[in-house]
Amino acid sequence: MKCFIHADMDAFYASVEQLDHPEYRGKPVIVGGLPGDRRSVVSTASYEARRYGVRSAMPIVQAARLCPGGVFIRGNMERYREKSREVMDVFAGFSPEVRQLSVDEAFIDITGTEKLFGPPEETARKLKRRVREETGLTVSAGLASNKYVAKIASGMSKPDGLFAVPPGGEAAFMLGLPVGKIWGAGAKTQEAFARRGYTTCADLHQFSEDVLAGMFGDSLGAFLYRAVRGEEAETFETERGTHSMSAERTFPFDLYDEFEIETQLFALASEVFFRLLQTSFQSRTVFIKIRYGEGFYTEGGQETFRDPLGTLNEFYEKLLALFRKKYRPGKGVRLLGAGAALEARNPARQGELFDESNEKQRRLEQSILEINAQFPQAALRRGRLITLRRR
């Protein structure tokens, strides 16, 4: 029987700020912007801030009205990624199969680890304790026989909680939940539930897959049919074997602003490309993944080029061009992924492939990689080149 832990860091960005700034502890910390940033939204609110009604995706101006005495911070993604790496290193000590979903959550496959760490619940407790001891942060954990149920379970006893769904109890667990707990059913879907008077997963369980497809469309209907039965409703795709590397991020709210979406794509491109630089591989193939909030629809694409991609900006430009081919303007993006297929590097051709300008960029990127490896606190990174769309 498979066994998964879904580990979800508690109010991650705010918790890191409270860890780094003891004077913030016990205070309502709101990460995402300052009260005067009229277009900013809340990325993370500490549990102290949530008592005032502050939530992720809320406009900062609204959060400032609800919690005028809050500590407002624009945030430091490099610091959050640094702490994320520390946490993921702890997870890797419990299993070789760690699937990171975003900067603050991951699945850990603990199937067959009983002889090393004990029964699954004991393993989850040890993992939580080690995260706290080694990083100063807390994590909530969900334990189940499939990843989808484990993900929902991790949210049942936050913060710093552990919720285990016993094998064979997945369907009963889901049937006892309100529809608002169905992970992946966004605001539009919840509105559709409300119009039809569906309030619990049991309300949806009575329908066949065909009936749900008729009400919500084929993709969403099939997803809901599996979800309310406690089945693996989401694939949580892993990297494509050992021959590719990728990164993806699920956003706490749908992104509509194309500049913001493309900025997030650049961050993903940076993560993948700097990991690529640490290997003996090169890439001529890029791929993307886009999931829309409405209808839970996912699409992707890939493109292969004649020559290897030698710089971050080149890699990003190829990803951006592919994204613009696939993106459906006006639809909110809930998840974004980017990746590169790997192939053996051919050092003999390197000098032929790059002009002087590209060679300078490559040397700069290699220097950034070396400095960050030697001095993690430096957190150097390349800036995004703004690519204008031709109209």
C-alpha cells in the first residue's frame, strides 16, 4: 500500500519573517505589499493577522483597513527560497521520493520506510519535529494512501498539525467534507455548486461521472467524480523521468495580469536554468504547463530548437514565445510550470554556438551560480528583460 505525506509550511512567508525578526513574533504580519501599494495583494498572512479577517489574495488596501496595526512587508523571495531549500533537505532525509509542488509544500513518498522510521504516523511526527529543530519553522502534515487526499488532509489541523486518513478510509473522509474543501474546485466552481444547492461532497457523490460531465464539462466532471470518492483526482505530474528538469508554482489566487504571469514565468525559468548549469547536461527543448482556475483546465506544449540554449535570457525568451502561443488571454492562471529536456553536453561545439554577447551572459550566469554556492546569503539573481509583444 502506498503512503504519502503532504507537508505544507504554516503561513510560510510570514513565518520566515517572524523567524528572522523576533520583534514580529506574536504580531499580525502581512506579506505582499505596504498599505500604500494599491495594486498589491496579500501573499501570506500570519495566523495573528488571520484573526482580523486578512486572507491570501486580498487587496493590501483592504487588509490595511481590517488590520491597521499589522506589520506590512513586501517580501523577500530569495530568503524564502533559501529557507525552502532547508526544509526540502529535511524531507529528503526521510525519502528519496520528494515531489516539491511550490516553495512551501511537497509530497514525501514514505512507502516502505517503516523499518527506518517506524509506522507512517510516527514518521510524520519525526519529520515535523526535525523541520522545527533544523529550520525553526513549523509544518502541517497530511497522511494518506494517495497524494490528493494527503493534500486535503494537511489542511485539516493547521497550524503545526497532523491529520492521518487510514487506508481504505479515503471515501469516508471525503464524504464528510463540505464542497469548499475540494482542492482544485475554484471560485467559479464553488459558485456553480451554490447555484445548484450542493454543500457537501456527499451531494456530488450521488451522481455518475456522465452526469457530472454534463453539468460541469468533461474535464471538471471527471475530476469531481474521482475527488469525492477519495481517489487520486490530480496527477501532480513529476518531472519527465531523469531526462528533464522542471519547476512549477500553484498560486493562491488566479493571475490575470499578463505582466505578472510573465514575471512568474521568468522566476521559474531562472530556477530551472540555474539548476541546469550545475549539471553536465544541456537543453534544446523547452516545455510549459498552464492550468486555468476556471474549469480546472490544463494545457501544455513543448518546442525543440536546432542549437542548445546557452543563456537564461535565451531560455526565457523561448519559454515566453511558447507560452504566448498557448495562453488563452483573459483566463486566470492558477498554476504555471516550465521545464527543459536534458541531453549530454557537447563541449567541442560550445565555442561555435555563442557569439561574444551570449558568451558574456554565460560567464555572468556562471559567476552568479558560483557566488551563491559559496555565499548563500548573497542571493544574487539576474533581472528580467522586458520583452514587448508586437501588436
